[in-house]
Amino acid sequence: MPHSHHGGEPVRGQDAVSHSPHFEGRFGRMFRLDPLRPSNAAIDELTAHMRDAAEAPSHDNPRIPAGYTYLGQFIDHDITFDPMSELQKRNDPDALVDFRTPRFDLDSLYGSGPSDDPFLYESDRPGTRGVALLVGVNPQDEDVEPHDLPRNQQGRALIGDPRNDENIMVSQLHLLFIRFHNKVVDKVRAERPQLKGRALLDACQSIVRWHYQWIVVHDFLERVTGAETAGGVLNGERQYFTWENAPFMPVEFSAAAYRFGHSMIRPHYDLNGANKRIPIFAEADDPGPFDQLGGFRRLPFGWTLDWSLFFKIGRGEPQLSRKIDTKLSPPLFKLPSATDPGRHALADLNLRRGRALGLPSGQDVAHKMEQDPLTHRELGLVGALGDRTPLWYYLLREAQVRADGQHLGPVGGRIVAEVLAGLLEGDPQSYVHRRPGWRPSLPSATHGDFTMEDLVRFALS
């Protein structure tokens, strides 16, 4: 989900980064604005303010089923990969390499291809060798599901992006996309039997990528930014996310606007008819395999997701995401860490990261985008916190007071829409470039459209 100081020499990386001659795969800034440096006390106060005290139906977002929370995470992992743990100590985004291509190309799924990453691909069946993606088969054991992501002997997923194994929902979503690709392979082989090997893979990847790209901008984007904002940007109203050579990854997007999804996370989820209300994180420091939805392990027995509980499929009603607002689920204030024995609040981590990267205040960004900033009363804060507010918090509050938490507000929605649409426009292999009039062709509930519900039905048919 991207400034320079006024009056003085710009910090390196905060000047006109869009003029970098080697811009692709790099972070940069959308706006040349002064950074906001909230004190530790201000961050602590905001963090405490963001903790939700209770769970209630009023927190549910009637427009967005719970599956889109994790589709957003999957999309993020497709376009960004920041492996440098010391980033919070620096504010030089132009020096940071985005090791994930800023394109909707599913390199988190396909890796570098069957030659460089053969462990991702089928190798036993001659007809689909190096074309179909590998589905993991677990040992016959009553404690794990028979089918999962492919894993090594220690249970770590063998996939293009290890972050797609962070929790059960995103790992199962990754597996769903593997099955989606393989269904496309079956369909293309039946319709175009002359295609073999690399030609077959290329044809299948184009179909998968283009249908996925359609979902990103016509299903996901319209839900999280609102149809009016998404439609305007998709029809050419992009003003703030610009570049010269190739799109970059704006820090205003990656470190603030696109982190709206954190507020959508429920404290627990129903996985299927038998396993319900499983916590996203357990209270205990050493939870058992059935105590929480953390990842980096084999899929526990009985935990295969019923996707009708996450997307609107058939007559059933899915679980809903939480509203986009400033209140985060209690488990997100006790995040486990593999490297630190303590627990951490996600809000605190996000706010400190925004400070380290020199993000501007939400009010300054609103002024830059010619939007009326939230008033002190709308912000609902006390003291100096309401004068210049961290961008991430500001955009969550904007969604809460100006869109009832059902989608992002005018500033946050515009940043997210412009970046996602801009990345698609800037990709020479996207359907927007290759075939601007293209429409989805796979089976769907509405001819010429394709949604996550259609993908689930097709992949699991």
C-alpha cells in the first residue's frame, strides 16, 4: 500500500527521487514535505489510544469480507520486499532497494522461474514438468492436513516469498493461487495442446497475472478506497504518483497508507464448520499447534479454510473484516517475536517506523492534495497530538470519520488508488499495456468481470 525539508539542504533520498536513473525496484517519496518527528511520549500516547477495548458487531465492516484483509497482505508481498531490519534506524528511502519488483507479476508465486527456482514447480509429470506449481503433500499424520504449501523437513514453506507463510490465512491464500495457476494450466492444455514447456508456462502465467491484476484494481481496490475514488483514478485522474523511467515504491504508501489493513484484522477467525474462533495470536509465549493462527509450520489437521467463510460464495455469509479505523484488535498489542523474547504493539512499531522514515504529518499531506484536513475535533485527540498527526494514524482516522470505516477516506484512498493503478500502468507486461481493452475470460458470475469469489470457484472446481 510514497519529501524534502523546506528551507535547507534536503536529506539524501528526500529530494526529487523520481529523477533517479535507476529507479525501478527502489523506494521513494510522493511528496516533498517536512518530516514529522513525534516524541516517544506522543507515540506511546497514540499507541495506548489505538488499543480496542472490546469486540462488538459494530466493529464489523459490512462492505468487506474478511478474506480481503489477507488478499491485501498477499498483494503487499507481491509488490514490496524490504529485508533490511535496520530500516527503522534510517530515513533514506532512496537508498533502500525494493527486492520485490513493484509490479503485479506474482513473483512471490513464480519465483525466478523453473530454471532458477525448480523447487516451486512440478517435476514428475512429463506434460506439466516445469509448468505446474507444486502442491505440498504432508506425511500421513493425524496432526496435519494432507495438502499444504510445499515444505522442507523442518516445516518451512518452499515458496517465492517466505512472508506468505506468516499466518494460516495468507499461507492458505498462497496455496489457493497455486491451485488457481494449476487449473489454468489444465484449461490451456485442453484448449491449446500444441503448447509445450516454456511456451505453455508463459501463456498460463499471462492468464493468471492478468486476472489477478483485474482483481487488484476492480475488486480489491474498489472495496478499500470506494468506487468513486477507484473509478476516478482508473479513468486517468492520477496526479500525485508520478515517475520518469519506471514506478518506484512510495514510503507514504508502504509505511502508512497501505497499512490500513492492520485495523481490519479480527482477533480470531472461524476456519471452517469444525474449527471456530481461533485466535490470530495466542497469549502464551509458547503456544500449542492448535492455539493460534501463526505460520511457519505445517497446516494443523482440520484447518483447511472454508473459503465461503472469507469471501461471499454461495448463499452463506462470510466473516467480515473490521472497520478501517484507529482501533486495533487486542492481540496486535502483544505480537510475538522470533528474535526478541518480549511482546510488541503493532501500532508502536508502525508509528516508530514512520518517524524513522521521515514521513510527513497527515495534515500536511491533506493540504498538499488540496483536501480539507481533519479538524481537531474530528481527530478526537488531546494535547499536541492533534496539531500534526502521524500519517498512518491520520489516514485511519480519516476513514473512520469520513467514510464510517467502510473504506479509506479521500487522502488515504487517493494514495492507495494512485499507487496501485500507477504500478499497473507502469508495468510493460500488464494487461493495461499489452491489451488495454482486455477483459477477463475465465468463468465468472458476471461476464467480462472477475472477482476473488470467481477465482475461488474456478481454482477449487
